[in-house]
Amino acid sequence: MNCRFCNGDMKYIYTLNSFDIIQCVGCCSSTVSVPPSEDEIEKYYDGFMFNARPSRKKFIFNSKIEGWLKNMGLPANAAMLDIGGGGGFFSHAFESFGLGRAFYVDLDAKACEFARNELSLDRVYNTKVEDISSLPNNKFDFVFCRHVIEHLTRPDELILQAIDAMADRGVFHLQCPNGISLERLGYYSYARKRVKALRKGNPNFSGLSAWALMLGKKIPYGINPINHLWSITEEGLNAFLAGIDGIQYEVFTAPLNDAVYSPWLASGGVKKTAHSWLMASTLGKIRGGAHLIATIKKLDGSV
Ligand SMILES: [Zn+2]
């Protein structure tokens, strides 16, 4: 199989959580060599969102998120498509800030229930993203897809479907982990868990060799089967978007303490805030912050 992002060759790097991980020799995006079955995936996601709490609303209802949404340059009463938005917080914010109507799509029935009952969203669809075209609205001014594509076996297809669903001059915010970022290694419990998983999957690894791989590009940050099946890089995403006609785009990274791209993590206490600032300013500067973001604009079809 070739890389879904840059078409480069994929080579085995190691085993993680009983899955063989393969990495692109070109852009360093990585995935599992044999993806889990649809059944396994569906079973895994049934109730995935059980930990969403209404109290999280406060992290989204702030002037930074409001300013960010209002600066998108969207038309009045815009239509938003929120793909697998982890309970619908951003949809709720979008409507509450008076930007328009949100359509929330999620495979997880419990996340949909939460969006409907706890966040009072009216347009909630418990369906696959492939079925976007059957929604009552099918062209969207704002498409929002945050930390979803890394969960899929075919992230490239979702990106194409989302671009298809954009209205002319629409804006698409796509976000996933930055596959080569070192930032998260500065969080001790994360790093320790990762080293442990690497040594478990590859009995020949010492702690030192596991660290050496992660500090190199064989990290690949974000992958964690069966949950996260892809780790995508800036280079890969740029290569992929470059092949799509009719769009303008920008790909960049953001650190874990960013209030807009990382609202939950950015809201810790003083000690946590100092730690995340330090990691963002050190490890996060080497190969970019932990979030990989693409802002995609659809060109006016008439031009
Ligand atoms: Zn690649």
C-alpha cells in the first residue's frame, strides 16, 4: 500500500498495541498495516463519548473561540457541518454566538444523544460521514472536523467528502495530531505509557531505543490503534491538498496550550498552565506543536 497523503512507499517500523505500524518514507505519515474490521471499529465507538460533560461548555464559551469563529468571514446565518464533533460543543457555540445553524454528524449514538439532550442541538444526525449528502442541507459555509480523521482507516476520503460538502467560498477547519511533533513527550505520563507500549509490542526494544525512535521521526505522534489509526504530517497533508482543484489552503501546527485549537487542555490550573507553556516553547518548537491544522477555502465556482 502507498501513502494516502503523498503516495510514497510505506515501510514497517514497529508493533504497537498488537498492530503493525507502517510509515511513509516520503512524508512520515503512518498507519496500521492491517486495519481493524468495520465491526471492531463500530463496537469500539459505541459509547466512546460517555465522558462528555455539560460542564465542558465553559471552555468553548469564551471570547477567543467567539472571535475565532467570527473572523472566519462566513455569510450571515451560515450553515455549519460539524463532523464527529465529540458531543457537539462547537456546534452549540456556533449557534449560541449567533453565527447560524449547525448540523452535527456523529457515528456514536451516545454522542448524538448528548448533543441533542445536553446541548439542545436540533440538527443531530447519527450517521456515517459518507452519508452527508442525504442531510436536509448539503452545502455548508463552514465545515468543522476536529480530531476525527486520525480515527479512520481512510482519512483521505473523509477530507474529499468534506470538501465536496462545502459551499462556494466555504471554509473548512480540519484538525488532527501532528505526526512528527515532540511536544507531548514533555508530558511524563504520556511518554511513560508510550515507552511501555513500545516495549510490550517489541520485546527487543530497550527503554533507551524506544526513546531514540520517538525522538526521531518514528514517533509517530497521534497513532494509537484501535483508537487512532493514522498519524499525519504537515508534509503529507500539504502534498494531499496540493492535488485538489478549486481550493486554497494553509497547513500549520499549534501547541497544546492554544486556547482555540486545544480548549480542553489549555484550561488547567497554574502549574499545568506553566508546564504546557514550557513544553509549547521548547519541544513544541522543534517539529511543531501537537496539533496539525488545515484551513481550506473553496474558491467561487463561477470564477
Ligand atoms: Zn506520505
